[in-house]
Amino acid sequence: RHGDPFWMLDLNDDQRQKINQIQDQERRQHWEIMGRIMDEKIKLRDLYQADELDAKKIGDVYTGISALHRQMLELHIQSLNQARATLTPEQREQLKQYRRSNWGPGGMGHGGMWR
């Protein structure tokens, strides 16, 4: 898990197992949502192939896709919070320091999903 700050911490076996379960659950949920996004993209394909384009219908599909992306983001944040809850106060501080040193003062970086 190179680049994943959770795995740079000195986790005990129980923490590792719990974080693995959280990440696996998130991954399964994301795959399900991504399948729904693909279904919506098929709708878009069909709408764009029509003789006359319907802006309202196309816009509605994009709105649905955006909502699915937002759902994935919210699931990710919930998973991060669950994983952080498994950490000791010292580990949470180490994670905070890691994020600061790798993301800079703005808090945004180019790292993996579990930063």
C-alpha cells in the first residue's frame, strides 16, 4: 500500500484488519455506483444519437451522474472517518503531520484516496 499514510503508521493487527474491511466495503460500494454511472452514460449515448437532441433529458442524466459522483465522495469521507476512528490519538496526530508535510498549507495534495 505504497503511498497510503494509514499504512505508514505503526498499526496493530486489529487496526489493520478494521481498516482493510473499511476500504474493502468502500471499494464494493464504489464499484456498484460506478456500474450505475456506466448505465447513465449509456443513456447519454442514446440521447446524443437521437435525430433531435433533448437538452432537458440530457441535462437530467448529467444531474444524475453528478449525484452519483457526490454519493461516492460522501462514502469516501465516511470511510476515512471510520478508519481514523480506529487510530490512537498519537496515530491521528502522526497522520495529521503527514498530511501537512505532503499536502502543504492548503490541505490539498495529489495523493492516494486514503490521505
